[in-house]
Amino acid sequence: MDGEKKINMSEGVPLNSTEKPSDLGVHINTTFSIASSKKIKLLFVLNFLLSVICMVISCSIAFYYWNEMISMRRQLDMIKDHFIMQNLNQDRVMQSALVARPRPPGLVETREPRTRSFEDEEVPQKARKFYVEDLGEDMLLVDSKKKNASKDNSPVYDLTVLQRELVVAQFNGAVREFNLGTQSIMGPWVRDEEVSSKNSEDKIELTSNYVTIKEGGLYLVYAQVVYLTQSPNCYFIWARQAGKEPRLLTTCATGDDASKRPLNKSQMSCSVQTVARLYKGDIVNIAQREPNRTVWLRPGYSYFGFVKLSS
């Protein structure tokens, strides 16, 4: 067995062979079957066309149902209008209980309304009064002297009260920007001629920083003040008679400005209104609580006024 050559079965080369092993070449087939580029393009075009067709069909179906919904809505609106018209016709046929029955022809008198306008603000002592006569659907103003108390119990209304003009007096700030310093009374003010009623100075007299009431009554008092500050503010509206304690009509207060805006843009407004009974000779003014406050006393920013509601 010495002369025999041992052979490695896995490699096919004798173990005791002196020959140099030769290199083995390995070839791997990596060729795959791929469709041609023309087929790919054709499939892409077919897919795109199919998508477009589906989109067109979907839009057509949606448009069809949209038109159907619009037509149904129009039909419902027509039905609703029809029911409304029927209800209105039924209401016209039925006579309302609030409308009086027409009077017999023999009792109806031909009367003409008489009205009288007063150019002066004062009402004459013998002012003519009128009452409203019910003539069915028509209403007629008739002189109260012609009213027959035995036949008609209609109430008499004094229409001369409605012809009076309201007394309105409004005052705007007379300066653009003003630092009050240690001064507590706010002002100066100037009368707003466009808003104030005619001859309002005879009823409410202005004296720079305060006003004097010449005609007592129930007044609506309103005011607004614009501050140029970032600190809290408060003002009072006082009314006082000579030799008597002042009366506080109303007050207005603001908080502080916590924003980081510059001082020249830190405007804060404070507005208030109240209804108060003022007497002849009352002196009304606006008093600031905190000192060294800068206010914008200009039209449209700071103002106050009075509207007389009744005597």
C-alpha cells in the first residue's frame, strides 16, 4: 500500500501527489428575463388611461347627484312657500279679535284731524289736546273738544309733550394733551355745537372746568376720559349746591397697563353713564383722584354731557 496514492474524494487530488493543484473556474448565470421597455410603456399608458376614465365616471356621478339635490331643494322651497301663502290667506279670511267691527253708516262722522305745531319750546297754558279714535283699520286724531263723552271713552293723550325737543349739552376737551399735575378738577372744556341742542346754554351753562344747571330735572349724565399712562386711574363726577355737601353722581376707574407698549401708545379710556336728578343751581364737575395724570382732552377722546329726560 506504500506505492498507492491516497486520493481525497472531496477534491479529487491525491494527498501525496507532488503536482500543483490547478485553479477551478466557477461561472454563475445572472441573466434574468426582463420584459422589453415597450411593454412597460404600454402598461403605464393603459394604467393612466384607466385612472382618467375612473375619475371622469366619478365626477359625472357626483355632478348628477348634486343636480338632483338642488332640484329637490327647490321643490321643498316651493312647497314651503305654498303652505305659507295658504296660511296667510286663511289669516286674512278670519277676522282678528283686536280689530273692531265697522260702525253702521249712520253713526260714522266725517272728521278731519287737527294738529298744531309749536315753534317755541314752552308749551302754551291752553294747549290743544287730541285723542285717538278707533275707526276700524284707520286711526284718526280728533280734537278733544269734539269728543262726546257719552258715546266714546277713548283716552286723551297730550301730544304736545312729544313735540318738545330734548335738551342735550355735550362738552369736548379744549386741549390736545394736558398734564393735571396737582390739579384735581379736570378741564378745560368747550361746548360741542353740533351735538348740543339749540339754546342749550340757557339750560346748562359752561364755565371752563365745570357746568351750572339752570333748569332742574332728571338727566342722563355721561363722560369719557382718555389717559396717557400705564398706571391705574379714577375720576368722580360731583354735583354740589352752594353751602351744601357735594353729591357723588358716579365714578369710573381703570386698572394698570401690564403690557410692554411704549408710554406714547399706552392710551386707556374710562367711560361711564348714569341717570341722576339735578337741581337748579347745581355745579357739576369731573374730579381726578390720582395726581400727575396726562389726559387727552381732544374731541372724540375725552368728553362729557347731559341729556334731559324729564322735568
